[in-house]
Amino acid sequence: MKIVKKYNTNRYTDILYIFKGIFFGYLLTLICYFILGGIIYFTNFSEKIIPIVTTIVSIISIAIAGFYVSSNTKSKGWLKGGIVGLLYILILLAIGRFIIPNYALSSQSLIKLIIGFVIGSIGGIIGVSI
């Protein structure tokens, strides 16, 4: 008697790695923010650099998370990395919506989503290649 699987275990494993990648990306972001906070607190750096550095930290975190996911799944790295980037930005936008009362989605939000997808895809492509 032949046993037929009702689901593809690879899909569930991929989804698990995507959520692990998002968690890893946020953990990396949090660590970098603590380091940045310490640097700003203990040195003469201006607070004007915060928006630039937070953008750079987010980009690096998304790329590393995309790399992590695709290096563990070994297929369709651009897509899985892009999904990680998209979800990373969507979560940030949702948190911003709850924390800031007058926060409204705008064309900049769409641009951030696209950039998140592209950066995650680049990390995913590199992760599959290595």
C-alpha cells in the first residue's frame, strides 16, 4: 500500500525559516540599536544621524535575514528573501501605526516595501549562491 503525503513538508519548513529569518533580522536590528544608543549617549555624535543609521541598520538586517533564509532553504532565494524583506517592513509599518496615533500610510510606505523586497531578494540571491 502506497502512502500519499497530503502536504509538502518543504513548504512548512520554508515558512518556518522565513519566520526565523524575520526574528533574526529584528534581533540583529535591536542589538544594533542598543549599540547606536550607547554610542550616541557616551559620545558627541549628533542625534541627526539617527534616521540615516536606522535606515542602514534595517537594510543590513533585511539582507542578512534574506541570506539566512535562502542559505537554509537552498531554492528560490530571491523570492524567500523578498518575502522576508516585505514582512519585515510590513511589521514595522504596523508597529508604527499602533505607536504613532497620526501615522498614515503614504507613497513612502510603498517605496519602503519595494526596497525591503529588493534588499531581501538580494540577500536571498547571495544566500543561495554561497
